[in-house]
Amino acid sequence: MDSHHDPFDGDEEAALRYAIALSLQDPNVPTSSSTVQNPIVLDDSGSEDGDLEDGPKCPPTPKKPTQLVNKNVRAPATSHSLPVSQTATSGIQPSGFSALGLDRKKMEEERLVRLNKRKAPHDDEVNERHPQRIKIDSQPEHNPLATMTGTSVHTESSSLPYPKGVVKKTWAYGYPRKDDIKIEEILQKDQLELAVLSSFQWDDEWLLSKIDIKKTKMVCIAFASSDNQKEEMRANVPRFCFPPMMPAGSMHSKLQLLKFPKYLRLVIPTGNLVPYDWGETGVMENMVFLIDLPIAKDSANRLNAFGQELCYFLKESGLEKGLIDSLLKPGRLYDAEPDVSINMFLCTQYDFSETNQYRFIHTIGQSHVGEAWQRTGYCGLGRAVKSLGLATTSEVELDFVVASLGSVNTDLTSAIYNATQGDNGLREYQKRTTSGGKKKGAQKPELSYHPDNFRIYFPSHETSGGTICLQSKWWDSPAFPRELVHDCKSVRPGLLMHTKILFVRHQYHDKSQTSWAYIGSANLSESAWGRLVKDRASGQPKLNCRNWECGVLIPMESEASKSGWETFEKRVPIPMIVPGEAYGKTNSKRPWLFLES
């Protein structure tokens, strides 16, 4: 076949969905009825990567089972998606939640009856809840993150499962349990009151087996291809929020805001809401950050940097103010006072002080001008690094584990590297725009880093089973930084990695500086991190971002006695074998090339 033929219109996430479908179909592994033998239909009449004329990308809705005739066109899918792709069907299909026949009106009536009967719990009732939660959370080894800043003020953080924040691997079927967590242990369905969920892929039948829809209010942040589809989806049991989309891009963020009686749980996973991303097929692993925020006892708190960026992300995504207020105000579901700001709820109802040590990192899928471009994408990453006092002028060591690679070039890798040093994006932008504005991808420019200091972990053909994707048209491009690519093998042998994690170290230069990690939804692509360009109207910088992404920046404990990978051992599990074979530099192997392997 033509190695330069691109049926995905340059969309690495669409290619990833297809690769997952190819590799994870296993008739010997039990799955829900919505995950068996459903083909993904692809449109092969697309344009090159970065074409903003194309429509937004979303997981397609499976059709009836068909035989795999041409691997360029059809493949068995492993998940049933809530949204309907524009290329998958010409009509509006009922979403999976409505197909299950759930009666929203009846459930709401039942919930109101329960709410009227609900009384404030006595101390003995609260104590009875704790053993159940402790039993759930004590199955994996529990090692909460050490406090790096001041403790919470006037809260009952000692009763929370994860008051300081923790990073864990996802559980995987057939593997020993160690520093891992199951989706059930996160959601705790018996106690969950409200869940705001965002995901790139959905298996609705599987998800509803993890959440008691009769007890728990659900808000899904998802993609819809038209206004008609939005109205159809809004009629279902979960409430929906539809972020504004660029002409091309993906609603790729993975975020869970979970409201329990005594605290708000913030969850940032690297996996989607499908069973294989949470280890239930025993072939895939992800990672997850979670922290429990207690109800604040002191309303004089001010919303910190983490809370401000979370609030900004939620507002920009289009989440209705009433829904955010209901999430953030304990004891009430919806119907919050309209004259009270979201920021007021955040700072007066839940104590965010334990997030002072972190930063919420996001990409908002829009064009950003004025001061807004500095808050999101790689510009926002650099701003967050600087705000935590982590900026440096010395060289840093980068190790970036990704689940897919798109049309990467050295403009992007330079911008990411600069951001990890605390740059807001202007260093690479000014260098690029003052050098004559050469055409993107024409040739490799002068690097802002030494190639030995930047490693991209991506599986070779011999390592991958097909869940990770890269096309030869990108890999073979003269602009692709192949010399940075190392083989990616999990420390849990046999597991495929869907993790997105960036490690930043000072191994060879300044051991006294603090290392840190990013965990989230963003792969290494321009769609995920944006591109800073000159606005034609104003002549000022403008950041174009296609995708919606989110993650968290986690500093390590600053210990002069430790260097290199040792600095991460207490806070962030290292999922891959390091340093990995540098097959891109030596040309000893080819990567897993999607559609060609």
C-alpha cells in the first residue's frame, strides 16, 4: 500500500482509536455487549495534517458487525462511543445512555424523595462509612504524597483517603497488585453523589456498571457533531456539556470531579472511560493522579493558582454555571444561587490549600490572543513551571512517554523543552518569526536543546502489539526528530502503555534543583500543545490549539542527596524501562507504523 496514504486526515488520535480496535479485539476476554464486533468506519478522502478546514474529530459510533475486508476501511472496535461521527453516519443515532432505556424523569423523582428523607449523619454513621472506604483503598499499597507546603487550615483532612494527592498506576488483570488502583476504588459508587466526567472514548454500558445512576448525578463533557445531536444527547440521563471546538481537533481531556458527602475528589487519568484503559482486559495500562479536597472550615481562603486554572478550564469548556456550583457547594445538587461566582464557591466550600504544591495544566481548543495565550498549551506549561519556582537557565533532562506521535517537528520539541525551563513560548516563537518565517517542516532549525537531553518513548515494531500509532509519512519526514525516539517497554512485562507522562530532571547539572513530572491526557503533538503564531490583525502572538487536554504538574521533593530517577521514587511510579533503546538515532529498528505493520 502507499505509505503516504493518510485516511486519518493527519489526526493521530483517530489513528490511535483504529490501532486500539485492531489490537485489543480478543474473543477470549469477556466484555460488555457494546464492545464486541463493531466496526469503525474511516473516511480516506482527507487532507494533510493540520488542515483546519476539516471538521472536529471524535470517536465514531459503531455500526452493525461486518467482516474486516480492507484494513484501511474497517476494523473491530472495542468501545461504544457516546458521540456520533460525521463520517460514521448520516443520521442522528440515539446515544448509548438512551438506548439503555433509562427513565430520567422517574429517577429524578426517586432522587428527590430520597433527598427529602435524608438527614445530617450522626457521628456513628460517619464512622460506619470509613471502614468501607478504607477497605477499598487499602487493597493497593497506599503511599500518599508528602506535604511540600503548608497544611490545610481548619479541615478534617485526616479522614480523607488521599488528602495530599497521589499518583498510581491503573490495575491490570492478571498482574500483582502494587501501587495501583481500580476504577471502582476511585468512583466508590455507594457514596458518590455527583460525577462530572470528560473522556475521549466512552463505553457507556460499562460506565453505568461502575456508577449507580439512581444515586449519582452525572455530567458528561463530550463532543457532538451538530446542534441536533446535542439536543438528542441532552435528553438522556446524564447531563451533557459540549465544549466549543476548532474546525479540526479532539475533545481529548480526561478529567473526573467526584462529589462525596465530605469531600471533593479531583481525578486526572491518562486513560479513557473504556474497560481496557482500566486494566480489565489485562493488556493496557495507564496512570492516574487523584486528590481529595475537604470541606473548608474557614471561608476566608482565596482561590489558589491550581483552583483558578481548573475553574477557568471548566468555564471555557462551557460547563453551565449551575452545574459547577452544584458540584462545588456541599449538600446541594443544582439550583445554586445565580449571583454567587464560581470562584466564590471554590474558595469558600472546599479547601484547595493542599494543591498549592501542584499546578493544573490545560489546553483549551481555541485560538488565544491578548493575555489568554499565556494560560494554556505549552505556554501555560512554562508559566506554571515559573510560578512554582522551577524555572532554570541550565539544561534539563526530558523523558516523555507518549501513546501516539503525529507530525512532530523540532519547532514543537524546542517549544516543549523551553517550557520545561519556565519559558512562556516566546523564545521559540521569536526565533522562528525573526528568521524569515520559514515554512513549517521545511527543514530542521537550530535546536534549543542537545538531542541527548530529550528522549521520546515510543514502542518499536518489535515491542508494540498495535495499540500505539504512528504513520511512516510522519516518521520519514526530514523534519521529524527521529534521533530523540527510544523504545518504550513497560516495567510490567507484556502490558501496552497508554500513559502520557513527562519527567523533567537535573541529573547531570544541578542536583539541588527540583525535578518534576507532568501526567495527563496530552501526547506529543501540536494538536495537544498548540502553536504560537503571529496574529494577522494585531501583529501580536496568538496561540492556536486544536485539542482539549488537561493534566497536572507534580514537583518532587528537593533532596540534594538524590539525583536522576531516584527523585521520583516516592511520588511518581516510573512505568517504563529507562533509558530504552535509542532505535531512532541508530536506525536499528522501525517504530510501530500504523496500517503498515
